[in-house]
Amino acid sequence: MAHRILDIPADERPRERLLRLGPSALSDAELIALFINTGVKGENALQVAQRLIQEHRSLRSLSRLDPGLLATSRALGPAKAALIAAAFELGRRAEAETVKDEPMHSPEMIYRFIGPQMQQLPHESFRILLLNTKLCLLRQEELFRGSVNETVAHPREIFAKVLTHSAFAFAVAHNHPSGDPRPSDADVRLTRRLKEGAAILRVEFFDHVIVGLPSPDRPLPYFSFRESGII
């Protein structure tokens, strides 16, 4: 392969191919190369992009990388790392925007809305989705960050948000950075306490979704307490 992008025939360079054929025609490495723009001695932007994907084993793993750590990669630095991180974040936000005005009437819809963002986090995040009478989103908030357990994720703070914003219903979600969405005993206990509290307050507790990562070893990249029959 040529060591400079300029050594690649003009009509085969990533930018020209994108303009001629559209972004879907480009490989993952070609798309990332557009943000890298320039390479280093012995490695053009496309080769840098290919190396990054290979080093981190997948595009998804690369997208989860902390921008500060990404900036330490050979041939990147802060400016290029910021561009790549921004591109991944825009993709996640665009996916969330396509479903945020639709009813959150299924765990799949909750996962589509919040999953792409939560999957890239290296830490656990516990979030609440406040819903109106049509189960459309009123607002979402991160309530806790770090290791989520019964002590930290206390129903008191969760129901305070529901009552403050006069939500008709709510759902909660948290991620497992390990990728395995199976619930812990603490997850089950917390969910049951939320179910009991919602019944007392007469608000609908729609679901508790645990976000994991896609894997050939499991049918879904998330776990739904509603689908499991616990709610």
C-alpha cells in the first residue's frame, strides 16, 4: 500500500470515493481516515486507521475508548483524537434522536434510545427515563455513576425525580461495562423495590433495562425485567 494518501490514485482516495459513491461505500478504516487526514512517516492516514481498528479489535471497542487515551495513540494526538471521538458521539446521538419522540412502549425502544450511548461507557451509569401518558420521553437523567448497587441506587432518589416532574410512568436503565447484561442479585432486589414503590405511589414502572454488548453467545444485547416477568 502507498505510504501517502497522495500516492493512491485520485479516484480511489477515501474522500473522493465518498463524494462519488456515498459514505456507505467506504470501509470503517476509510471513514476514520477522513478524520485522521494525515499520517506519519511510513504510515498514511488509511494505514493509521486500519492499525487502530486492529489494535482495538473492533470498531465498537475503538468507539468506547476514552478520548484522552486515544490521543496517546501513535500518529493521532489531541486534535485528531477529538475529531474521531466527536464523530462516534454524533453517530450515537443521531441514533438516539430517531427514537426519542416515539413511545417507549418496549424494551427494544428503550435500548435503541439509550443503548448506543451507554455501551461506550467504561463505567456503570444508572439512568431514569421519565414518560408521559403516551409513554413518550419527557426527560432522561443520569442519577448515579460508578458501581451501581442497592445502596447507591436508592428508590428514594428515583421516585423524587418521578414526582418532581409529574411523570405518568418511568423506566430505569443501567449498563454492564463487561458486556454481559444478566442481572445481579442486587439488580433484582432493586427492581422489586421499585415495583413495590410504584404501586404505592400509583405511577407506572414500565421497565428496568440492563444494557450489555452484542455477542453471538446471547440473543439480545440487553436484559429487560418486564420481558423476564419480574415487572
